[in-house]
Amino acid sequence: MKAARVNPQGQLELTDVPIPRIGPRDVLVKMKVCGICGTDLEKLHGVRVTPPILGHEVAGDVEEVGSEVHGYSKGDRVTVHHHVPCMTCIYCKRGDHTMCADFPKSNLDPCGFAEYFRVPETNVRKGAVFHLPTDMSYEEAALSEPTGCCIRALRKLAVLPGDDFVVIGTGPAGLTHVQLLRSMGAEKIFATDLVESRLEWARRFGADAAFNAAAVNAQDSILGATNGKGVDKVIVSSASKKAIESSLRLARKGGKILLFGIPPEGTYVNLDTSYVFIREISLIPSYSTTETEIEAALQMMTSKTIHLSEMITHKFHLADIAEAFRTAEDTESSLKVMVHG
């Protein structure tokens, strides 16, 4: 079968590998679709803060079930989460599941961008294989993992009805945040980006105003719209150092800043700690998601509370994965890129 990997020279290649053999407690899935995530692009360029396995926004059909697995049958339509916590360590017991040492160790075998992938026993046992509603497409299901990441982040941020927000970066994650915030009762939602086409998407997804930070003074515009006080909460849905630094001046006194985009390892920001201290601004990072939030994402999609598949701009076959990645890197013309098996 074919599977994608980053070779030792840092290039994306499609290679022939054996179809994974499953154990008695594993499940084999035939990949129908896998979304390209920003972290996949980072891994291709050598930025590997997360495990160096490509593809995790997946949906497909169960191909084979281990002899000791119950509740799944060949042909079942599923989406799968690649990381699961141990549920017994000190971090898991305190609700910090993504800090669990076992969390990044679990993954799909060999990866999500493969004709078939094995879901290991630990993922199956801990509920990381989700049956799909009959009317949900594979593409929509594949968006449940990144949506779960956003839901977990917003729960940490504590969205309150009437809150004002700024979303910095309106790629797929930023747009998901915009739509989730609108469904959660946010008052005003402002968005900033450097790409005009993505700002148009932000307006379509529910932003009250969207500013091109390369063309206008977004800070002055947002402060002007909030009578100079700033917004209650800022979501930095970008890995940019400048985005993180600019967020400080957008938050009101006592405001909160969500660090959602994953900066490259070794990224340092200029932080006026006195300003943060006097204004009591909270910096809240959020990494990844768990089965709880993915389940919530699937429920919101099923109830049509959110409509995220609209942002899928390009679709490729696995054989054309190199072109798919090139397209995903072209932020002027693409938004969400899906690879089909």
C-alpha cells in the first residue's frame, strides 16, 4: 500500500509499505479522507514540536477488527483520534490529559496519509474510534479532531455570553474559533490576518469586523471599536511571534489571551511583564484535544450548530499528496485541503 512520510532529506514522498497487521485488540481502517493540518506543514519543514508522523485528521471505513474487539464491524464508518492519555497519571487525574507522558506516544500506524492505518489497542480501548452519524460525510468527520482542539481551548478560556473577542489568524483553526464563538454567545468578534481572502472567510463565518494587519492599524481599529479598553479575550490562532506580541495590547485589563497556534521550538517573545502584571492579563496555552471534545464536536456538527465543511477549498487523491501539500502552503488561494484515499 501507499503511505506518505518525510524522508531524511526533508522531502515529502509516497512510499510502498506493508498493510499493517493488527493484533487481537487493534482495528484496521481504510482511509477515506485525511485533512492537512498546519502541524503537518511544519513537520515537512523540520519543525517537529509534535511527533513526526503525518496525518491525524482522519475518517474512513473499518477494514478489519481484532478478535477481542467488540462494538465495531467491517464497513463501519469511523473517525479516529491519534493520541490518548493513560488516565492514571497525576496529570490525567487533575484533568490535564494532554500533558500525560503517554499522550504523544500513541498514534496511527503508519500514519493518517496512508491507504490503510492500524488503530492500536490503547486507542481502541480508550474510546478513540468514533462511529459516524449516517448523514455525516467523511470530510466533515475528519474536521472533528481540529474542532475538538478548538473546543478544548475555548473551554479553558471560559467563553461567557457577552464577551468580546479578537481572533488573530483566520486560517482553518481561526475560522473554527469564529464559528464556535458565535454559537457560544460571544458579543463582538473581531478578526485579523495578513491575507485578504481569509478575512472574507472570517466575515462569512461570523466575525463582526475583520482587519488586514498588513494594510491597516488593526490595534487602533479594535481599540477604537471597544472605547479604548480592548477586548475581553484574544485568541492567537497563529504560530507567529508577532501575533503573540501584538495580542497583549488588544486585551482589556483583566483580559485573557489564548495561545493556540504552536510556535516553533525556541521561539522567544518580547514581553513587557510589568504591563502584564499591572493589567492582570492571563496567558493561557492549549495543546491538542481529547475524546471528550471530539465527541462534542461531532454532536455540534450533527445538530448543525456549526458548518465547517464550507471551508474545504481543495481535494486531492493520495497519489497527488505532494501537490496537496504545495496547495495547502499557498494561503492566498487555499484554506482547508483534504486528501482522499
